[in-house]
Amino acid sequence: MPTYHDNVTSLTQSGQDVAAPPEIRTIDLADLHRALQLGWEDFKAVPSHAIILCVVYPVLGLVLARVVHGYSVLPLLFPLAAGFAMLGPFAAIGLYELSRRRENGEEPSAWDAIEIVRSPSFGAMLGLGTLLFALFVTWIATAQALYVTAFGYGTAAGIPDFLTQVLTTAQGWWLILIGCGVGFLFALLALCISVVSFPMMLDRHATTGEAMVTSLRAVARNPVPMAAWGLIVAGLLLLGTLPFFIGLAIVIPLLGHATWHLYRQVIVPDPNVRPLPPRPRERKPAADFPANLFPWRRKGSP
């Protein structure tokens, strides 16, 4: 008579009830360069779409600059700019879809990026995006607390006064050293849990937990290349913020596309994965507007 152990072994060997974790490759710095090259090719192929998706970043930067001058929150300008690195992986999910479609030989359009909301894994992406946003808010609160510890609740009269406080006083150098150290820890955590998570959820429809665990495994397997990738992201974002944040319209799409190709370099493709067929869009007559916004109201109607 077969035992319980025999039944479990049989189910495991069948491969139908226990999914194997993704296989992770060992990469080097040349693979990072390759990912950036392919990301740039994607950006050149669909530049208008990428800029449309990321125009919010320069606009947000200009708004932040205005807030700084109008409401004396100058000490938070650098933490806000640095925080883009934490939110970027989630904000670029539409760009991953464009790269995925182009990789499959399709001609992506802006609508294809918007269609990411129809993905079965969009809920998982939204969950991890919420976690990254909470991490971003915590970082901003921590940066504010560090500034208050160093200089109290008084605000600088302007940019020259602020730079004088930070660069020429002992409290300022303490703030720079401690702030950069704490910010590094926040950035490291965000990198570890999200470096390949969103592309994996899009590609394999993985859960949030599965994607985060795989991302942590990828970082543990490739600590030096992943550290270098984090420095590349931080450096490019810094360059993008310098000319009044306008450069982010190029940097964010480039990094978004490159992240998809980094995922392809790190994670061995699953030959059993089959893409889901696109769901046809129901055509609704204009005469039915606005009733077609509420389909449940029509179910009981004759």
C-alpha cells in the first residue's frame, strides 16, 4: 500500500503541483553594458511613447523646485530627487511591456504600455509598488528627522544660506555622512527586493512574494554586478535631475528598458511559460454613453 510519503514524492516528481524556482545566472559587468545597450535601442525605437510615459517626472521635478522656493522645504530637495530610484522600478512597468513586445518582434505602441493594467499580475505589481512607496515616504521622513537633529526646526533663507550651513559647518558634514549612509541602506533595500521583480511578474505572472524572493536570490548570486547596477542607476538619475529634472525624460525610459534586458540576462527563461492571449476589447456604441460605464446596471434590463 502506498504511503503518504510515496504520494508526496509522486506529486513532486510530476512537476504539476510544485513549481521549480527560477534559475539564476551569474552575470558580469559586460552584461550590464549589454542591458544598457539594448535599453537604448528600445528607447530609440519608441522614443515618443517612452517620453509620454515619463513626462510626469520632469513636471514633478519642476513642481518640487517651485515648492522649495515657495514653502521653504529646501532640505528635502535632495532626498526627494534621490527617492526616484525607489519608485522608478514600479513607475517603469509600462516600459517593460514595450521592451517585451519589441523582443517578440512586435511593433509596440503607447496603448500597449497602458495595457499593463490588464495583466493578471498587475495586482501583484501594485502591491510591491505600494511597498516601495511606503519605503519612499519613510526615507523622506527619516531625512527630515536627520535635518532637524542637525539644524533644528529653523529653515534656510535660500539656496546660498542652505549650502553654507551644509558645507561649512560640523553639523552639515554630520548630516551629509549620516544622511548618505542611511539613504544607501534604503536604496539597497529597494534594489534587493525589486531589481528583477516587476519584469518577472510581467513575464511569469509571479506573485509579489515569489518575485521578491527571486530578486533577493539574484542579488545574492551577483553582489558585485548588482552593486554596480545600483551605482549606474543612481548616477544616471543624478545626471537626469541636474538640468531642472528634464533629463529624467531620457534617463527613466533608458533605465526602464534596460531593466527588462537585465532581467533577461539574470533569469533563465522558462520554456514552459506561454504568453496569455490578448483579451479582445468590447466595442461599445457611443449612443450608450454614459450607461456603458456601468455595465452592471444593464444586466437586469430587458
